[in-house]
Amino acid sequence: MIRRPPRSTPKPSSAASDVYKRQSSQCALFGATQEIWDFTAPDATPLTKVKSNLGTGFFSGASAIAVIRNNELEFSYDGSTEHTFRLTEFNGESIKKGICEVSWVFSKVDFTKTAAASGTANVGFEVRDLKGTRQNTKDDLVLAGLRLRYDKDKILIQYKSHDAKLYSDIHSIPAVGLEAPLQVRLRFNMDNPEVAGALKIFLKEGAGDAYCALETGTLPKSAAISGFRTAQQTINGKNSWQTSDFVCVDDFTLSVE
């Protein structure tokens, strides 16, 4: 469902967020949870010390613009930090067979000031093979990327395939913020990677039904899932994220068949 842009976007109440937290565990996530970061650490806990259920730190290094606040991971802008790029390995062996999902929730978004400044901003995650398979001589193999971009009075959900250099729109919300949490699920069929449908992306807005926003994605041959890259661009890449605007993320999860 595409919403009309509101005159102003109210920030969701903590009570509404708590209700969503209870509901999200019951949403039709695929398979069984293997690893999850629920971000229930005290405010300002370094993300190196924010552990998954398996004891993995969410980041390998600190970031001034990605912090824990109110039991969520909050991305913002401090007026000087250009970006947050961090790699994280999942705990355990790389996933080379079967079906799995990587999912998270964009729980709150507010780009009111960025909109007033006619600015842009990006934040999202790339699912990667971090253990030896190279996309080129300098970087890990990217299986898929998904990000939230603010641009021209719209929140865009964008996808990048393993063989693309640029992101493409798969969903658009004409607003400066979210009216309800947006759940994102990337489903990977590692048994048939080069077949259309090996990668599917599902979106779910608030209490609405989940729907397939991408049905025919493919994966690189002989790839494995072993981790992810967090990518936030505030002024990097000609963006112009304004201070006090933010994106909150919750329940970053790896699920397996």
C-alpha cells in the first residue's frame, strides 16, 4: 500500500513500539531463528558489546552515528561523521545449502529536517560471503543489498543484486517518516542460486499482510552466506542527512530452514 504524504509525521510512541516487538516475534518469519540481535542493551552500549543470542557483537568497531537507544539500533547524524560501514560475521559455519532468511525491522523513521533541506540519506544492509569468496580482488561477494533511502519527499526501499553496481527501487512511501514499522525479509534459496526466484524479498508494513516485493532475484553460483555489511551514508556519496533525523532498526535476524 502506498500512503499519501502526511503534513507531519508523528513519532511512534514507545507503547506502540513495544506492541510491535511482541507482534514481530509472531510474524511469519521463515524457519527457525539461528541468530538474532534484539538490541535490548542499555542506551549507549558500544555496538561491539551488543551481542546476539550466540554472543556475536553487532559491530567490529565503534560508530558515533549508530547507537543503542530505547532498545533499538538508531542511525542518525552528528554533523560531521560521513558514514558508517561495518562488517559482521554470523556465528557458525557459512550457509551453502538450503533456504534461509535475513530479516530486520525499520521500526521508526523521521527525515523531517532532511526533507526541509531537500536532502537525501541512505541506510541498510548487504548480505555477504565474508569467508573467502571474492566479488573482485578487493571486496567480499555481495549476495544482495537492501536499503532505505530518503529522496524527494519519499522513503524508498531499494535493492541491489549481486551483479549490479547500483540500487533499484522496489517500494516507495511518499512521506518523511513511517506511520508503522516496516519489516524486511530477504529469502535465499542456496540450492538453486542461479534460478529466478532464488532470492525473494518480502515487506510487511505494520499490521498489514506481508507481500513479495521482489520475486525473481538470483544469486551467484557457489556463493555462501557468512555475514553482512552495515552501510549508512550521511554526507558520503553526495547525501545530506540532517542532524536530529533518524532511522531505527530492530530484531536483526538470521533464520534457517
